[in-house]
Amino acid sequence: DAGITQSPRHKVTETGTPVTLRCHQTENHRYMYWYRQDPGHGLRLIHYSYGVKDTDKGEVSDGYSVSRSKTEDFLLTLESATSSQTSVYFCAISETDLAKNIQYFGAGTRLSVL
Amino acid sequence: AQKVTQAQTEISVVEKEDVTLDCVYETRDTTYYLFWYKQPPSGELVFLIRRNSFDEQNEISGRYSWNFQKSTSSFNFTITASQVVDSAVYFCALSGSARQLTFGSGTQLTVLP
């Protein structure tokens, strides 16, 4: 199994509060991704990173920010959580070599915004 | 823009039956990759297979097989002699020149004993 740890695994928070989810990898992969999973939508990309301090937006980036100060850590922040951000969040990693571009996923974080 | 369609929302079969999960994709990229992932009830996402757009050979891995047809933009997944442990949500996904994955909405497979 790829060495990906997401924390926390579960979180309940209130509308309007800031929330930070952490993804930590031990594989030294360059690429990291944050997805959210909602019924009927599969997984949708929020943000991704292609190196330290290099990030870009995905399909559903509104209301989210990310940071990557170290290769191994990719943080997802909800500045002011809303009920529409209740979801399961997955982190993924992949290698630089496009021929090896397989994304491996963490166990997920279940977030409830009340 | 890329799109992946999994028209079968839910499939239910009896153990030992064969089952095929459909996946149709759209992309303008000439080089792209197709994937299948499995999400068992425990919730993790398990990588099953990746195919690139230049390799249309079908692939078999044990009870699993995949049929890639560029002419119909399809990448279907067949489980032979299904087992209860195959019960899961299966996702088809696509990546092109940009590495991001575009997922289908998933097919919930239930295998009944």
C-alpha cells in the first residue's frame, strides 16, 4: 500500500468555522491531489500540487485553499465551512513519470458541517 | 473537456454470475489513460488497472477482464464468476495531457449469495 495518511479521519464542525485537512505521504511523490466524493458525482478534483509551493485549481475549487510547504504534506483548508462542503475528502499521490501516472489514494476524511 | 459516463448506477447479481460494468468516455486528447478503481464498503479506493490509448489489447487478471475499444470510446470491465467479496462501487476514470483524473459517477455492484 502507498504510504498516504489522511488526518483527521472524521470531523464534525459548525458552519463558518475554519477546517484544515492534512495529507501526508512517505513515497516522495511529486504530485498530490485533493478530491471530494459526493453521491452521484464520483470523485471531483478540488486542487492539486505539482511540487513544493506549486499548486493549481481543479474542477470544484471554490471555497477551498491548499498549501504545500514540504514534499510530504499537502493541506486542504476550508476557510469558512459551509454545509455544502459536507463530503468525503480523498488525497491522492502520483509519480512524476507520466508512464507511471497512477494515482494512489488515502483512506479518506469524512467531514460533516452542521 | 473530458467526460466519463457510467450509465449503470446499480447492478445486482447472484454469486457465480458474470457481470459487465460499462464505461464510456469523451476526450480530445490523442494520448490518454483509462483506469478502474474499486471502492469496497470500507471506503478506500483500490487501483485495479490502467490502460493507455495506444494499447487496445484486452487484459485479463484472474476473474477480471477489461475490454478497451477506441472505436466506441468504451472501456468495459467484466467480472467472471462473481463473488460476494466483489460487492463494491466501481469507478472508471480518465486522464489526458493534464494529469488530473476525471471520474465517472460509479456503479454499485451487489453480489448476492
